Amino acid sequence: MAVLRAFRALRPTPEYASRVAALPYDVMNSDEARRMVFGNPYSFLHVDKAEIDLPKTVDIYDDRVYEKARENLSKLVSADVMKQDETPCLYIYEQTWRGRTQTGIVGCTAIDDYINDVIKKHEKTRADKEADRIRHVDTLDANTGPIFLTYRKNEKISSITADIKAKNEPVYDFVSDDVRERVWVVSENDTIDFITEQFENVPSLYIADGHHRAASAVKVGLRRREQNPNYTGTEEFNFFLSVIFPSDELRILDYNRIIKDLNGLSDEEFLLKLGSKFDIEKQGKNEYRPQKAHSFGMYLSGEWYALFAKPETIDTSDAVGSLDVSILQNNVISPILGIDDPRTDKRIDFVGGIRGLSELSKRVDSGEEKLAFSMFPTTLDELMNIADKSMTMPPKSTWFEPKLLSGLFIHYLK
């Protein structure tokens, strides 16, 4: 039984929505963010990555960064660029990209559902990344970035969502980076009650993206409970900002791997070792995008290869071990290339499928990297199956697209 609660969102006025809305803080570095906000003082990156408004010599975890974030949010409010709704609402958030539409419901989910595993996870988090967002949420007294959740489709929820979109005009309707973004406000109490009651029939929610934001929001909530020992459970700090999509509407792209060197091996030695685990077909200059599970593309020394995992490398009884990212890690990246911890090893990098396979060959051809692998995307069924078993995926297993924009909905903790 999942808890969904309406809240009074701080959000942009319609005329500013397209200028405020920004990509999530963790999909670009500080220099990229500085370029992205050039000429736009309203971009939410001034809040989510406030180091861009400080000298480059300031560490991104410096106290001044979090104070600047709070100051920048306050400026948006005082300038009437953003206003808080007077009554608790739910919100419908629709994104259309490359002919596909996904429609989520924006509300607050419960930290107790996260703790009790009603909200299921599939990734481990890093302490340093958690600490950053904990300080950000704590300093701003708000959840500024939504957690991207999914659930197995519920016909009644889908029906009411479609009805709201058909009968009402959106409050926001704009295009950002080829994605059409539309938002509807649900303020009628009867409709809010109906939707929240339907979520009581949803047995599990799954984190699609935002594990660090979720863990940080929960830890801030628990800290507030300690500070308020007489809390009732209804306070805003017991909930965190979420957007919840039916799983059948979501799309996972490939999340590709790029490697700095061959661990002291020559090309010939590496290919010989690789051949014991994979059938290898040379593709020449033609980019190879895997068309099915357990197949991989590889770019090495100006040539593309197709790799097909041999049967002995696949343990179908192991939900995690049979993932393509695990097969590659356990048979190539760790034993041959010597990268045992891809979460921390600087010899491996990850490239989201949105950048295309040309990004892989470009980086290898530049001499910056030596080797790249193109992946077949992980599926939603695999993600939910692993989460249901309370297991975790290897790092960088999924890349969801389009990304949820930040700045359209802010949840105050008071």
C-alpha cells in the first residue's frame, strides 16, 4: 500500500516556467552548467548547482555553495518568479519525446514507505553524494529535485489521469531540448482523494532514478523527527517530492562503458582473452548497436566488433548476474581489464545512450580512451524483478530518458 499526499508546491508562474525549468543537477558538471545558464538568471541550476555563481576556486561542497542556493531560491520567490499554491494539490506531469509520451503524477511519498521497502531500490548510494544532497535539502528546507518513481500500471489511475488531461488546459506547455513539457494542476479535493485512494492499492513503488536524492530526503526527514520528538507523522518533513509514472510508459536507454586502457595487454592479447567468453564478429567501421540481450558492441583501435556472450557466461537463475552489465563486468571489465570496482575506478567511464554511439568512437579515436562497449538496455521488468528481491544492480545499469526537469515543483519541509 503506497502513500501519496498532495502538497502546496512552490512553482514558477506560467510565464517563467520554461526559463526556470532545468535538467537535474547530476547530469552535467559545473562548467557545463555555467554555459547552460548563460543569459538566464532564472534557471533553477542557480539553486541546484549554486557553485556556478561563485568563483571557480570555491569547492562545490563549500558551505558558501549551500548558502548561495538558499539565497538564489529566495530571490526567485521575492521576485514573484515562483509562488506557492495556496492549497495542497497534486500535479500531472507529461513529457513527450521522439513520439513517446509518459505521464506521471506529482505528489509527496512517505519516508516510512522508503524505510519499510514499499518504495523499492535497485542501486547502492555513495556517502559523499548523499551528504551533498542532505546539506542542500537541509539548508533550503525543501526538496528541490523530484524522485523519479514507477509502478506497475493501474487502470483506474491511468483513466483519471487521461481524463484530467482531456478536460483541462495545462498550466505549463513548452519545449525544452526537444521534449514537450506539460503540467496540469489537480486542486479539486474529490479528485485528489480518488487518486490517493487508488495508490493505496499499489503494492510497490520503484525508484527509477534519484536514489541519492531519495536517501538524502529520508535522512533529512529522520533528522527532523529527532529534532521534533513529538512529531505526529503528518508534518511535511515526513514526506518527499516524487513523480510517479506507470512502468509501461517509460523508456530505458543503453548505458555504455568506456575504458582508459587494456590493463597492459596488446590488442591481440585482449581479443584472445575475450574470445574465451564471447563469440566475436568484426564489423569494421560500421557502428554496432546490440539488438538483443547478452550481445554487445565493442570499439577498439578504429574497428567495431559484435560480441555474443557464450552460454556458460549466463546464469539465468541469477537475476543480477544475468544482466548484461553484470556479464560484461564479471567476464571482461574485472578479470581481463582489472577494474574491480566500477563505482570508484577512474579507468572506467559511463556514457548515457542519449549521446549516441558516435560519442564512444569519438572519445576512443581522440586517444583519450582505448576501448568502448555499447550495451543493450536493461528492461523495466528486470529492474522491478531485482528490486522485488531486495537485490541491487551494478552501478550505471539504467539511463532513463527524458530526464525530469527540476524547478517546476518544490516541496517545503515546513
